[in-house]
Amino acid sequence: MRGLLNKAFTPRMIDNLRNRIQTLVDEILEGVQGKGLMDIMADLAIPLPGVVISDMLGVPEEDRPQFKKWSDVIFVGLTESDSTGTQAQRFAISQKSFSELSDYFRGVVERLRGHPQDNLLSAVVEAEEAGDKLTQEELFANCVLLMFTGQETTTNLIGNGTLALLQDPKQMQMLQNDGELIGSTMEELLRFDSPVQKFGRVATADIEIGGKTIKAGELVFLCFGSANRDPEQFSNPDQLDIMRSDNRHVAFAHGIHYCLGASLARLEGQITLGSLLERMPDFRM
Ligand code: HEM
């Protein structure tokens, strides 16, 4: 399944998105620039990744408000961050949204079958038609997966990243003086305040790690945020250093579940931060 999705994340596909992301960021910044102030989260970090992933999944603009509602409801059902009702009640509500969303994707997929478009979902549909094994349910489940993985993560990168730079004016000035540093800056922001702090794993067999035995069936959390501040791996780990070399962070995890959207996330982050600093050289908190 991963191989199938990966086909849709080709470098060409990502590169095609470059202009689209730049246009979106320019539009947002033009909209706020005259006002002299903005809310980074509400104006930029939250809407941008949502529009990008909607584009990739072929969700037209007029359907986006409903799409966002479904995804918010499902998100609340899947996490325990909301305190209204019991978890079972929340889950039931989110199940309803999930099936409505699946029906919605069913319609999108049917439309794409006759008229392929240059987007991720269309590529997945084509791959499926070419004989790769993916049931309809798996196809919809993957749409929902992408919808989540692509949004809050990138929102966090833009929000936390901007904050980290604003809190360290010396580093921000260095980046403003030399735009070429945007690549290493992005890696350092991913390390310094990792957008995904932790993720669960269930051991499939007994295993010993660092002198501790984890039994088959036990849940463990991989704390990416902590690993990215490991003093054995990074010198001066609590210091933001946009020129850090050999920055082997694990913000996108490692191994077989390495983030499929890493290059897209990097692109969104680079274009957003680069454009902010270029257009607003006096940008401050
Ligand atoms: C800064 C932004 C992002 C960060 C920090 C991030 C981080 C991660 C991490 C840590 C994992 C591994 C989870 C695990 O260990 O099980 C992961 C998996 C994944 N990510 Fe991302 N992600 C980001 C953006 C995106 C975007 C934009 C997309 C797609 C549009 C995406 C799609 C995925 C998918 C499909 C997986 C599952 C891969 C698998 O289980 O094989 N991510 N991501």
C-alpha cells in the first residue's frame, strides 16, 4: 500500500506543487500585508496545508468547508484531547463523519476514473486500475490518512518554526542575510521543535532495547522530539543553530514508516518561511 502511495509522491509531482504553494502563500501574505499584523496560525499555518492536501486529493474549493468539518470531527474522535462526551460517544460521531467522508471520496474517485487529473488521488486511482491491489475501502482509508498526516504536522512546522526564529533574532537575521540557508534552517527547525513529538508502536515480539525488555503486545512511544535533543547525537542540542551540519534528526521517523510526505512538508515550510522573511523584513512578534 505504501509503495502505491509512494508512486504518487514522485519528485515531479512535488515539483509541480511548487508554483501552486508559492501562489497560495503569496495570496495569503498579500491579504494581510496591508494590515500590518497577522495571526500566523489562523492566517497561514492552518489554512495552507489544508488547501495543499485538498488539491492533491482533488477536493474542489466549494467542498472544502464541509471537508474540514468532517476531518475535525474525525480528529476529535480519534484523539482524547476533547472532553465532551465519553470516548465511545465521540467515536460514534466520528464514525458517522468517516462514512460520510468515504462516500464523498467515492464520488471523487468515480469522477476521476473517467477524467484523470494531475493530482495525487488520480495517480493512486490509475495505479489501482493498472492492477496494484488496493480495495475501495483501502483507497478511501488512505485518502483519510493523507488528509490527517498532511495537515496538522505541517501546521506545527510553520507555527513552531516561525516562533523559534522570532525568539532568536540573531539566527533570523542570519537567514535574512543569506536565503541559501533556508534548507539547513528547515532541518534545524524540524529538529529543534519537532512537529510530531511522539508516535506509538506495538512490539510484535519480545525485544531488548537499552537494557530493557519490551514484551510482545506492549505499547511503546517513540519520542522523536526527545531523540532530536539527544546530547550524544547533537552538540549543544538545546541551541537553535540554522547552520548545524550533520543534522541527522528523526523528525520524519526512520525506517519502514519514514514519512511519505517529507519532501512536500519541506517544500511547504521552505516556501512559507522564505516568503515571510523576504516580503516582511521587519517581521516581529
Ligand atoms: C512537517 C511535517 C511532517 C512531519 C514532521 C511528519 C512526520 C511523520 C512521522 C514522524 C511519521 C512516522 C509515523 C510512525 O513512525 O509511524 C510520518 C508518517 C507519514 N507521513 Fe508524515 N509528517 C509530515 C508531513 C506529512 C505530509 C505533508 C504528508 C502527506 C501529504 C505526510 C504523510 C505521511 C504518511 C502517509 C505517513 C505514514 C507512512 C507509513 O506509515 O508508512 N506527512 N510522518
